[in-house]
Amino acid sequence: MLTHLAIRNLAVVDTAELDMERGFTALTGETGAGKSILVEALALATGERADAAQVRTGAREADITACFEVPEGTLLPEWAAEYELAEECIMRRVVRADGRSRATLNGIPAPTRKLREIKACLLDICGQKAHQALLQTGAQLEILDQYGGLGAAVKAFSKTFTALRQAESDLDALERQAGERDARMELLESWIGELDALNPGPGELEQLNQQRLRLANQARLLAAVGSALQSLSEGEPSAGGALAAARQQLRDVAEFEPRLAEAARMLAESEVLVEEAVAAIRHAGMDLDEGGGGLDEVEQRRQALLAVARKHGKTHEELPTLTDDLKAEKAGLETLDGQLADARARRAALHEETEALAADLSGKRKRAAAAFAEAVSKRMQVLAMEGGRLHVELVETPATGRRGRDRAEFFVALNPGQAPRPLARCASGGELARIGLAVQLAAVGARQPPTMVFDEVDSGIGGGVAEVVGAGLAELGRRGQVLCVTHLPQVASQADSQIRVSKVVRDGSTQTLSAQLAHSERIREVARMLGGMEITPRTLAHAEEMLARGRGKQTATDRLQDGA
């Protein structure tokens, strides 16, 4: 349930913080005071579209935080654990004056679509705008499925339907392969023969690059070898001879100076290093003389490897294993008939299962549609729609989709003797809101989210009907948390708690304030709703009486439950 709502710089709200309670809470105040801004704030915090115009004039950004307690057993999305949403959910939305926004879940940045997914688990906002969803046939089918408790059946069908689509896609791919098999087999054999003849080795291209570089610079290399050998050992004087002579001279006098003995030892080591260097240079020179293949031959081999790699879209490192890959594909084509038989059998089995599940789902929907229409029609009678009735038309569509083969559309007759017409073509805003309330009341016990918000669903009604609407909201409040923006004392008096929203002008700026009302303050607020600006003792007494009996109006609740 919603436990706390904090608002800063939204529309005419400077700052507002509200602690929310369980049960039914009424939001009241003068027309234009900003009651619906609290609903707007809640919608923004839970991921609805943001607009720069929502930011308070002169402010850099609007900031809304909504804290929810997550009831045990709530079905959350699979990704919820990433945001530690097991017990508490804190949704925050910041909207900048340039229209950009950012959102967090439990302090972790999150895309707004994830806020909306969590909202679907925790909150329903039902108002004249929100009830526009009732006009969409896709939403109507979802409402019917929720009422009938068909979520598991829809999920099972969707899983099988998805598997069928994948099986069909796999079969199409195999059939395309079968149609191209002979040509592909011939091509594969040609490629395999080419690679077998080429026989690329691991790291061969790097070796060829080095060999190519060496052969291209052979003359310089041979000259450097000859010059180095001349300097080190073959010339006169040579570096090796000079080192030997110096070592001997130092040894002859080393007995007179120990430090010269150490120097002679180091010169001896240098002689060994020079000899080793000379041997290495001679070996390199011999290899250069032998050549190891001509430059043209090396370049041809190198270009052949690069051409094959380009043709197959591979790197030269992948060439040694390419033959095995092509042979594996060829072996797969040789067993394609068996794969096709298996794929066709799987497709047929999934098609049969999908048809059976779709038929079962359609049957369940037909039974749910009749019960749903009857339940909603009964509740319409006590919501100023006497003689009105709802009819659910289920039509089997030519194509099966993820939710089955059914399309649901709500038809409604608002007056006795009228033929039902599509809901989208005959309901006004107020009527649509009351039909939405009738739907919610009918769904009590089937699926009710932890928190429900009603924004002026009592528009256009009064008297006894308003009292019945209040009783219906109170009934929903006993099963969860209900927040309702209302102008009617008959509704507000049946709430468990009440928040008054008022508008003030400070320093030339208009602000909206909100406050939780104590019992005595509720009496004056209900009296204001009854009698306007002038509150008389009689009005106060009437308000106190309404609050006293408030939710004790069991007869109205019983009428809603029974549909009388």
C-alpha cells in the first residue's frame, strides 16, 4: 500500500508531504484547490509521461517520491530483486523544467517502463482519464481475464503459442535449407577441397609476414651480417682480438692490483658473449643465404590465405578450424531429412496443444463474460444507471495471438429499452467513470490491487446514489487501500480518514496545501461540503451525524454486494 507521498514544485504545489493510512481516505477541498494534483503526482512517480508544464513556475525541477509497502505474496516482475523490492518500494521521479526526467527505484536509477510495471502490481488509478482504457478492446479482454482469474490459463497459452511460433520459424529455416541443399552441398565440397589443398596452419600468416619482411630486406641484412662479423672477429683488428689482448695484459699485472683481476674476469665474460654473438650472426647469415623460399612464392602463399579468409568472412586465425566447421555443416545437411521430420512432428504437436488451450481459454472466457456482465449490470442499477446493463461480446478472430483467438468488446445500454451499443460510442465521462467503478466493485474478491485511487468518479451524481458510491468505496477500502478525490459529503463521510487540499496566495504566488484532518476538522470540512462557505450550527450537526453513521451504512454496502 502507499505509505508516504512527497511532492516538491509540481504545478501549484510548493512542498507537500502526506502519510497515508490503510482503508478509505477521502481527498476533499474547494474546486480548483489542486486535489487532482496529488493524483497527478502519484501517476508521475509511478512512471507516467512527464511534461515540462508540470514543473512549478520559476522552479528548476519537480520532485515526487512515493513510498509503498509491498504486501507479502505480491507477484512482482522477475527483475524486481535487482532493486530490492521484496518489502518496500520507493519510486522517485524528477522532472526538469526542460521536460527531461529521471527515475529511481529504491534509490537505483531505473527506466520509467519498470516503474509502470511495478505500478501494475501495486496501484490502480481510476479516473475519468484512466477509465479511457475501458474503451480499448485489448484492455477489455484483460479486464475480463482478471475478473475470471484466467491469468494462469493465459500465461500457459502464451508460453505454448510462443513455442509454436519458434517451432514454425525453425521448420521454415530447415525447409529453406532443404530447398538449397544440393547446391549448398556442392559448394561445401568445393570449399572443403580448397581448404584441404591450402592446409592453413596455426599462426602461418604471421610467419609469412615475417618471412616476407626478411626477404624484402635480404640485401641489407647480408650486408649488416658481413660488417658485424668483420668488426667482431674477421677484421684486423677485431673486437674479439682487442678484448683478448686487453684481458691478457690485465692478467699479467693482476697480482699487483686485485681490482685489475676482477676487470680481467669481466673481459673474459665479454669474450664469451662476443663469441656467442658471432655464432648467432653466422647462423643467421647462413639462413639468409639459403633464402627459405623466394619472395614471390611467400607473397603468393600469403595472398592465398588472405583471399580464403575474406571469402568466408573469417580472420586468418580462424582458418585452421574452418574446414571442421564446413564439414560439420555438410554432415548436418546429410541428416536434414531426419531434422525435418522431427521439426514437423514438434510443430504439429504444439499446434494441437495450442488449439486445445485456445479452445479451453475461449470456453472459460465465455463463462466469465456472462458472470461479469451480470455482476457489473447489477452494480450499475445503484450508480444512477437504473435499467442500464453491460453485455460482453466475445468474437473469435481469424488469427490467433499471444492471448488466444478471442476479442472482447463491452456493450452497454444506459437506459431501459435501449439496445446495447459499444461502450466507446455511448458513455460520457461521468458515466464511464461510474461504469469503471461498477467494474471495480464487481471484481472485488477476484483481483484488487493493494492501492486504488479514484479521481472524481462521483461526477454528476448526488443524493442516495452518492451514498451508495461512498459505501462501495468503503467496501473496497476494507479489502485494501482506497484514495478518492471527491466533492460529495455523502462519499467523504464514509471514509476512514480525510485529507483537505486548499489553495493560498503567499507573496503574490499561489500555492496548494494539504493536511490530514482530525475528527473535529472533518466535521467542519464535511459541513463546508454540505452548506458552502456559511457554516451554521445545523450544518455542523448534520455533518457530525453523517460522520457518526459514516461507514455504518451497511445497507448500502449490502446493496452493492448483492447488486440490489
